[in-house]
Amino acid sequence: MKKWITGAMLVAAVAIVQDSKAQSLGSSYKTALGVKFWPGAVTIKHFVAKNRALEGLGYFWDHGFRFTGLYEFHGDINGAPGLKWYAGPGFHAGVYNHRWGYKRRGDDEYYYYEEGDFSAGVDGVLGLDYKFKGAPINISVDIQPFIELADYPYMNIWGGAAVRYTF
């Protein structure tokens, strides 16, 4: 009986790996992990439905870190297999480990953030996502406007290009 259960588990594991491998080599994917350039982040994207994904971005720089979570709606672009548009809302939170955002007005100087200040706000995203057929590689480009709500309220736009490994 034990050998039968072990054999069934082995067959199930092989089937899952093969399905994952086949999916990562097609023109769609379930999960992808990689890096985003400008301003620089670790990114993971996971589809929770055929046209909806969650994306997490971890930004680490010399003046602190920031985590951004996005809920993305994806849509196919007709005539371009593997290419999708995406848009959606999100949030961010972070901490500054030293002063950032130096400004000078006459003889006065100040910083947007002091050491230990908390950062939080709302985000949006609009972009294009492409999965290479036959390779476990995904790339995307986007713009990511955000509104900073904590400490020093302001608006800005980030964005960039991501390269991810799909599985």
C-alpha cells in the first residue's frame, strides 16, 4: 500500500512539473519572478485568474526601502500572441533610514523625510506585458503614478521595465 501511495505522489509531482514547464514555455504564464529597472526593484507577479494578477515590488535603495502591491487587470492585444495590456490600483509603504529629498530655500534647508520616517500612499499602474513563446522569459514596461500620503504629501510617476523568469 505504501509503495502505491508513493508511486501516485511521484506521478502527480511529475505531472505538475511538466504542466508548469509547458506553461512557462507557452505564450502565457502563472507566476514570474525578476527585477524591475528604474528605480530598481525585485518583482513577483502571480495570476489569480486568467485576466487578473497580483504584483509585489520591493524597492531597496540607500535611503530606505519601499514595498508596493498592485492588483492588475490584464487584456489581450489582438494579433499579438503573448502581448497584454494591464492597468490597476495599488498601495505602497516604506521606511527611510536617513534623510532624503534635500531642499534649500535661501538660508533654510529641509528634507522631505528624516531618518525613520514612514512612507505610505496609493498607486496605479498602466503598462504592456510580453511573454516570449518557447522561453521562460517575460518582459514588461509601465508607468506607475502614485500619491504619497504620509508625512510630506506629493504626487509623482515611477515606472520602468521588468525582466522576469516565468514558472
